[in-house]
Amino acid sequence: HQLNFIKFAHYSKLISPVRGNLHNMPVRSTFRIILVRNFRNGVFPNRYVNISRSFLISSIRNNGNVTWESAKPFKDIPSVTSLPFIGTAWQTLPIIGGYSVERQHEANRDKRKLLGNIIREKLGPIDAVICFTAEDLEVLFRNEGTTPYRFEFSTLKVYRESRKEWYNTSGLLVIQGEEWRDLRNKTQKHLLKPAAIMEYLDPLQDVSTDFMKKIFGIRDENKEISDMTEELYKWALESVSLVGLDTRLGCLESNLLPDSDAMQMIQSVLTQFECMNKLEPFSGNIEFWKYFPTPTWKRFTKASDIYAQLNPVIGATVRTLANDAVLTGYKVPAGTIVIVVYEEIFLDEKYFKNAEKFIPERWLNKQEKPNPFAFVPFGFGPRGCIGKRLALLEINTLVTEILRNFKVEYHYEDIGIYSKLVNTPDKPLRFKFIER
């Protein structure tokens, strides 16, 4: 969030100068002037977070000048040892495995060190190629076709098909082909147009202002919050419900009860992510739940039912190649499922100096020009995140308010991640908020 705010503020200053002293203007007026001008000029958000199409086209790489004819055969791609029926799921089994389902990123890092920048792996029933470089990510995006085939979330598909009374479609995340393109075209005009998104600026500003009041109210005597994660969930749900339902759920109220609609919804979403990570085959799981209702499947359906009745950061991109492609010097035929692990790219010294250090000001250095595909958190192409503009508006609105009101500190051990379909912190976010 601090990274996004610094880049936002920097580019706003460089590209959209505003006459007068912004520091003395009300924050709402200042923020609106900067955002409106940057949206109008096409600067926000593509200029600094999601690279514009023209910039990417100008920086196309040919994967080391390796042609299809000169590339090494597909069968020579280094592979991870697999067992019959379960593939490489043995890696997460007790005693013989050594990894947990929630620590997939650690397994990926070790496999990369051992086998290199591209590997083959049998994830349960799925034969997949896993890549770890920005160059291969670019090739993947450029060979996904006009209706990109994303590996479907079978848990969501099966569940929603069993709940016809609530769902008349499986949703953008699940459907494929022409059905997906038709639904995407109908929805993206409302979510990707800057003018449409800017209508939510004032309401989201109100939510962020209320959140500041909550921070002031829940700090302890050391001005710390014991775990900021849950509070951020509440802020996010309040923002999404306001945009999607035109309703404030009251998530930021101080007396929010555990059995309230808001808390049930938050918990149901977290449970969904946790269960999907244990059920989906791309995490190396065997899909027993398709044949009989396992305990995890029951938890997933119960959480999904709560969510449906109340009214819903991915660690990798998964696509099926529409065309033959060369990845890290190997031939990969069309129809192959390819997974590109984002975290390994983000933390690669090849693209970012001192990659594992928190240096947000690195984004202000004009001299450093990393591969534009080294940081594409919202994806790229026709199947990129449809909510990216709204997400960035929410983040920048909140971070602006936080940094104007507080100096934020953290004095505890480093925070790692759990892979629960989306990445979550593995420790409490014990931030200290000091008034400015």
C-alpha cells in the first residue's frame, strides 16, 4: 500500500501539476484534483502499477532469441518426481513431504533453486509447466488468445452449478470461451472506465474517514493495534458493499458482534479461500470431494451458502497456452497448462536490486527500468483483473488518509505469508499509529 501511495503521489506531481498550494487544501479537494486529472490523462493506474499496452508492446522480448526450431524439446524440461495417482502431492504429506499446503511458496523457491527457471510438475491429475521469470510471463500473456482459458476453479464451478436458485452463471472467474467474453464485455464498461469509477471517490473517502476514527478508537496505551488484518477486512467489505450494493453494512462500528452479518460474511470468505486451497488440484490435491463429501468440502459449501445468502493477492497466474510457445528455451506446445509464480519474479535480484528489502522509494528511480512484466499484480490482457481500477481507488484513498493522519511503525519479527488461495499474513499486523 505504501508502495502504491508513493508512486501515485510521485506521478501525480510529475504529470499532473496543480496550481496553488495543495498542502493547505482540504484532503478531499486535493485528492479529487489529482485523481481526476490522472484518470483523464490515462496515467492512473496504468502508468505506475499495471503497465500500459503500448509500453509493453514496445518492450517485447523474444525469449533470448530462441526460435521454436532451435528450442529444446518439451520432454527435456526438468521435472519434479511424482507418484501414481497423487502426482507431486506427496510433498505435503506428513513425514515424507516436508511442506504444507499453506507454504507452497517455500516449495516453489526450493524447486527453482534445484531445477531452474522452468519445471514440469504433475499437480494431482494435472500436467503443468511452472515458470519463474518475467520473460516467460510475457510469452504466456501474449499466447493466451482472444478468449484466454484460465484454469477453472472446480470447487466454485461444482458448487454454483448445485445452487441454481442463487446463481444463473458460474461467474467471470470460472466460465470460459465465448460465454466468458460476452459476460466480460457487459461488465467491464462499468468497472474499467475511469469516469465511472470516479463516481465512487466521495463515498469511499467517507469510508476511509470513518476508518481513521476507528483506528483512533481501538489503539492500546502504546498506540498499537493488536492485529490490523481483521480491521482491514472490515474496511474492505464496507467499501465493496458500498460500491456493489449501495449500502453501508456497518463493518466499522465499534460494537460489531461475532454473529453479525458483516462478521459472518468476512469469516465465510476466509473459510472459502482456505478450503479452496485444500481442494483445488493445482495446489497438488487429490479431488476426493468430487466422489464423496469430505469434511473440507462440507466446510466450503457451508461458508459459501452463508456468503450467497448475505450477498463475494493471488500468488500465480494460471493459463492454458493457445499457441505453441518457447519458454526458457524449451518448446511448450499449445494446450499446456502454464503456471507463472509471481513471488519468485517480485523477489528476483535480476529485476530488482535488494529485492527482498522494503524500499518503496525504488519506484521513484527513473534510471532503473526493470522488465515491465516483473510487476503486473493485476495481470495483463483480456483476462486481467476487471476490478483493478476500483481496487486502486480504494487502496489509494485509504493509504492517503492513513499517511496524512499517522506515522506507521512496526517493531516485531518479519511477516511471512500463508498461501490460502490468496496470500495472507502469517503473523498479526501489530502496527503502531502515531498521530502526525
